[in-house]
Amino acid sequence: MKNTLIIGASGQIGKKLTQSMVDNQQNVVAFVRDKSKISDIKAEQLAIVEGDLKEDFSHAFSQSASEQCDTVVFVAGSGGSTGADLTLLIDLWAACRAVDYAKANNVKHFVMVSSIGADKPEQGPEEMQPYLVAKHMADEHLINSGLLYSIIRPGSLTDSDPSSKFTSERPAQKDQATISRGDVAKALLYCVNHPPTDKTIVELFNGEKPIEEVL
């Protein structure tokens, strides 16, 4: 059975993905800084590994922890209330090291949760540019790694109920370029279970299509 390492499994999207995967009887290694934040998810298919993304976290990729994970999902983030220092350390440096660890451990598919605007960070709002630059550079590191990858760039995140309807076409109106966190988790689940045959970058928003028509 496929083994998936989720980096950032206690975050809002990561936890939804973790829950969905174990509900589907899929093997998950959840990498978190504090295991108490995910203690309410209990399943034989779930292994929890603690660590700090600001430090060496290569143990999450070791055979003893992850039983040679086939897939890695990087869904960690520094959060909207942090400064540029943590943005660099988590969204850029930790993401790049995760790619390096994945390559060293022969991971078959790396899924990176990026952001709308990461392709052209200089065009984003000034206050968002450090974050977008970090995402851009992490994406570029993955692109140049040689790994099979899926880079998912969701629009502005909301806490709306998931609709299970998507589009990869950026809406003309900025206030419509949104997607619920629950739907991002659904898209990631599909991406893990249906890895692409080629390297993929896609923007993702709530729309009118089922996910299999978009990814």
C-alpha cells in the first residue's frame, strides 16, 4: 500500500487531508511540531512524527519513520501572523530541504502547496511579496530537483464549507479567486491518489468542475 508523508499535518489543510486519508484506510506519516494538535485523529494507518521545520527533520523520511514513503505533501506554512523571518525559514528553507530529503530518499511524487501569485511575486501586493518570493523560490527548487512533482497554487483561502467544485482558470474578479481549505484538502487527496504522468503546476479555485476534470 502507498505511504504518504504529510509535512504540516496539524495545520488547517494538513489536518483535513490527514483525516480524509486515514478515513480511506490509507497509510499516513504525519509530521508535526506538536503531536497534541493531532491527537484527536486515531487510526492504525497513522504514524505521528514530531520535529521542528527550522531544524534538521530528515528523520521524518527515514525508513523506520515512514517505511519508504512514496509520496510527500508539503502543506506547512509559517502562518499569516508571522514575520518575514519565519516565512523564509518555513515557506522557503524548510520547503527546499523537504525537496532535498525527498530526493535523497527516492520519493516518487512530491506535492507542494504553493500560492496564487507565486509565479510572479513582484506583481503581488507589497505586503505579500516576501511570502510570494519564498513560495516562488521553493517552487523553483522543486522544479529543478528532477522529482515528479505537483505544484498546487490555491487562491485566497476561506473557511467556507467545501463545494467539491473547482476550476484552474483564474477568475477575472479578485474577490472570486478563492477556494475553501476543505476543497484544497480534497484536491490534495485526489492528487496523492492519482499522481500525474508528468510534472504539473496548477492554480486552483472554487468553480464548477469536479476535481478529476481539473487535475
